[in-house]
Amino acid sequence: MGGITTSLTSETSIPGLYAVGENASTGVHGANRLASNSLLECLVYGAQLQHIPLPSWTELPEISPSMPIQEISLKPVDNSTDPCESLREAMAQLVWQTAGISRQAVGLQQAITTLHQYQQAFDNLPLTQVLTQLCPGQCYQLPNLLSPKDLRSWGELRNLLTVAHLLLKSALFRTESRGGHYREDYPATDPAWQVHTLIQESQCWQSEPLSGSSTKADPTASS
Ligand SMILES: Cc1cc2nc3c(=O)[nH]c(=O)nc-3n(C[C@H](O)[C@H](O)[C@H](O)COP(=O)(O)OP(=O)(O)OC[C@H]3O[C@@H](n4cnc5c(N)ncnc54)[C@H](O)[C@@H]3O)c2cc1C
């Protein structure tokens, strides 16, 4: 089952960032998670986390320069209509229809193209253009029309678009059916795919912890 790759002590590749539970991929599950192992995983790894010596703040790499808060002037945001809501609904429908229980390459490829258009629409939102220009330490006076709920919905959509992209790309990459992953165009289980798949940005690759071999490929070129 998928998630953010972690070590057995819940560390991710980002120093100081730990992942536990549904969002973590520790390697304890195969392609099909057995019933009730998910909650057990949360309990075991959650309990373990309290005993892991965490680095102190001074040991962590500096994330941003400590700048004094300053006002910056950017173009005002008109948030009288909420385009995030409709984009979110369309994206959820797209991913459920093309990467739900049963998938196939053509549908996944079309979904990647459509998702790219949704991403562009999101990037072009006035709110996105303002918020993504802000640097650490900068302060922007949000318009009164923009509620905390709108801001949260914007942030969630931004993350969901990334997750949808990773999900579609990795579903396209795995050209076999195994466990909870069913491909209509590859209905059989393929021993060559008895590996984990990893994805970072546009790069997918297979990882075989037992043999240590790995191959890199572009998912859009492979299917
Ligand atoms: C229908 C269903 C049935 C299941 N049945 C079983 C079962 O029988 N046995 C079993 O072991 N497992 C089962 N599971 C899996 C199990 O429920 C999950 O693996 C487990 O709940 C994951 O826990 P978690 O704390 O990692 O994530 P979650 O339970 O998803 O908790 C994440 C929390 O973060 C909150 N959150 C999200 N975004 C934000 C944000 N931006 N700011 C603040 N908070 C936020 C959410 O509201 C949520 O409360 C089932 C799952 C589903 C969906």
C-alpha cells in the first residue's frame, strides 16, 4: 500500500519530518493490506514515536532565513466566486473514475492530461498567484471576503492536486494486477512486479529491497 516512504522509525527523507499511519509507507504491508493491520500500524508506530529521540530545533537545518515581517503589495484578490470548490469536485470525480478500483492505461493517460489542465487553472487563480509569491517573513493583508475556510480549501486543493498527480502516475507505471491494484489491460500478476514502486515528481522507479536492484522509467513512456 502506498504512502510517504519512511524508515522503520517513521523518518521521511526530510530531516525532522516523521510520517505515521495512513500516510506512511513503512514496508510492513504488501500490495494488499490485511484487515485491521492499518489501525495496528497506527498504534505500534504511534507508540514507538514517543520513544524516538527527536532532533532539537538547533540540530534541524534552517528552513527559512529569519526575516522581519514586512508588508508587501500585490494585486488584490477577488474571491467573490470560489473556483476551488468546483475544481476539487471535478478532480475527485476524475481520479475516482480513472484510478478507482479498476484502471487502464488510456483512461489514466487522459486523466493525467486533464489533471494538468486543472493544475494550470489552479496556478492561474489570483489567490494562487499572490500566495505562491510570498516569501517567509512576508505579510499580506488578505481581503475581507476571504474566510479562513476559503484559505484552508485553497491549501487542501493544492495538496490534493499533488497527491492526485502522484497516484495517477504510479497507477500507470505498474503494468500488472496485484492485491488492491487492478489493471484491466494487465489483469495478470507479473512476478517482475514483485517490488515496491517509488515516485518523486515525474520519476517512477521500481525498488526491490531483497535484491537491491532498481530501474528508472518515465511512466508516460512505458505504457
Ligand atoms: C471505510 C474504511 C474502513 C476501514 N476499516 C478498517 C478496519 O476495519 N480495520 C483497520 O485496521 N483499518 C481500517 N481502515 C483504515 C484505518 O481507518 C486507517 O488506516 C486509519 O484510520 C488511519 O489513521 P490516521 O490517523 O493515519 O489517519 P486518519 O484517520 O485519516 O486521520 C487523519 C486526520 O487528520 C485530519 N486532517 C486532514 N487534513 C487536515 C488538515 N489540513 N488540518 C488538520 N487536520 C487535518 C483529518 O480530519 C483526520 O481526522 C478503514 C478505512 C476506511 C476508509
